[in-house]
Amino acid sequence: MSKTNVLLVGAAGETGGSIANGLLEDGSFEIFALVRPISVLKPAIVRLQERGVNVRKCDLKAPEEQLIEALADIDVVISCVGPAEQQDQIPLAKAAKKTGVKRFIPCGFITVAPPGGVMWLRDEKEVVYNQIRQLWLPYTIVDVGWWYQLSYPRLPSGRVDYAMTSGNDEIIGDGTMPTALTDLRDIGRFMALIIKDPRTLNKKVLAYSLVSTQNEIYSLMEEIGEETIDRNYVSEETICSRVLAARQASETYPFDPIKFIPRYLAEYQYSWGIRGDNNPEYARYLGYYLTTELYPEFKASDFREYLESVIRGTAKGVYQDRVVSRKHQRHFPRTESSDSLYTRIFPRTESSDSLMSR
């Protein structure tokens, strides 16, 4: 049986890497990575090639004829670009329409939220989704809930600092809001099922493993780690004030991408922590299919087992730049890693470095 040709954009990132792993593990796909010419020799790209991933050199901002050439014989496009690059997908989608791509999966892969003023990042993605629909291009939109890898709090002993990206020392509201969780490592396994499934064509899918609350996660972490964790509850009023301030700052400095970092973080907290958007029931209301219903046989990575691996010191952290709250920043020295939480999304500038070093 011939394999499905998949072009993966952003294959060296965290989500893209998970998808590459999942498709390679499945074995039903011929995988191509769309890579900027200047990035071909990066270690992450070389490692993908060593595992059998083919590289096609092209920039998303290249002329249409080059994008069309890069899409030759491609059945499925999966995009995992950074937040600041969302609308760069539109020329690729237009080229995909002209080349007859059978399914275009734009860069979703965030928590569930409605369009129209709740999260700026969601609204940027919706612009792309609407362009795809106007093209009458076959698509699937996939969101994934909140990663296991970002969901747990820091232990006072510092034992889990090695795997953390932030201090994660705040509980939003009263900590009882349920939110969908997904192991980053499972995203690629979900994608292998989704892109083979005719039911998901021209649909939205929430790929998640379980639903939990912050209070439940803290209690589980305390049980496994045998340490007491301070519970710093942050009120709805405080979160709403942060959102307002972050929005005002980002609109005052529209050409400085670093200004959007506080906005992303505040709007995420407001959406899943206060509004409760990242919930399978709300996702169903918004028209999503749920992977728990589509693939009941899917064995997701166990959350407790993942936390146990974190505490044992055997888990792999996400992102290499340990930028955290001031309180814990001494535990996570900054590096010049190109795959960090911030530098992967926002190019470093003089203004951004000065902000981050304060």
C-alpha cells in the first residue's frame, strides 16, 4: 500500500517534533519537512533526516511558484508555526489549493477558546481558518488542551526544576475549573489517527487525554512528591486586570513582539482558568469532535506516571530556555537556545532582551 505524503511545517519545534515522532512510529506516511534554506544544517533538522524525514527547502514568504514546487505530490500539510507567524500560512494554503492538497491542517494546537476577543492568539488563527474556508481547501483544525508538561507546580525542594519552563506557582480563581490536558508526546500519535480518518475532514477536533483541575494536580503532585506546596490563589479580578494591562501594552507597542508575551499568558489564564473554555463539553458546543469519542481504543500517556517520571528526574523538559518567574529564575539559567519558549516564538531584539533580563 502506498504511503500518504505529509509535509510538516515547523518539524523542529515541540509540537512539530511530536507530530514527526507520531507519524514515523505509525509507519503509514512519507514525511517531508518544509525548512528554510538557512536552517537545513541545524542539528534538529539533521536528526530528522537521519530518521528518514525528507527535507524540502523553502521559506513561507517565498514566491508562490516556489511554494507550489515545495508542495509537489503532497497529500497532507500540517503546520506548526509560531504565534507571530500565523498569517504566513495563508500563501501556503493558496499554493496548496492550486496543487490539489487533500487536507490542510493549519497551526491550531492550543487550548479551546471561542473566536472574537477572548484570546488574541485564537483570533489570529481564526483569520487563517477563514482564508482556508474561502479557498474551499479541505482542512482539519486540531486543538490539544493544556500540555502535561506545563501543568504541574514547582516542588519546594527544587527536584523538578530541571523539567520546568516556569515556576507555575499560581492557582487561577479557586482552582476548581476543569481543563483538558494532553501529553505533548501524544500529539503526534493523535495526528496519525486524525489525518487517516475521513470523519475529521473539514471538522475541528480536540485531542486530549483527561480533564483535571489545578487543585487536583497540586494534590497529586504533593502525594507523589511527598512535599507540601503553597497554594497561591489568584482572583478573577487580578486576572482580568492583567489581561487589560497586557492588552493595552501590546497595542501601544504593536511592533515589539515581546509585548505580547504577558498578553498570551494572561489571556490563557483568563480563558481556561476563569471562563472555563478549555473543557470538552464547551468544545463539543463549539462544534469540535472529541478524540475520546472518535478513538476510544487510544491509550493515552498516564498523567500520574508522567508526574512520577518528573519527580524521579527522568522526564524530558519542554523548551531549553528555563525562563521563569523572578522568584525562581535563579534555578533556570537562560541560554541562547533557538528552541526556547520565547525565542522560538519571538526573535530576540534589543528591547526583548532588556525586558527579559529585568
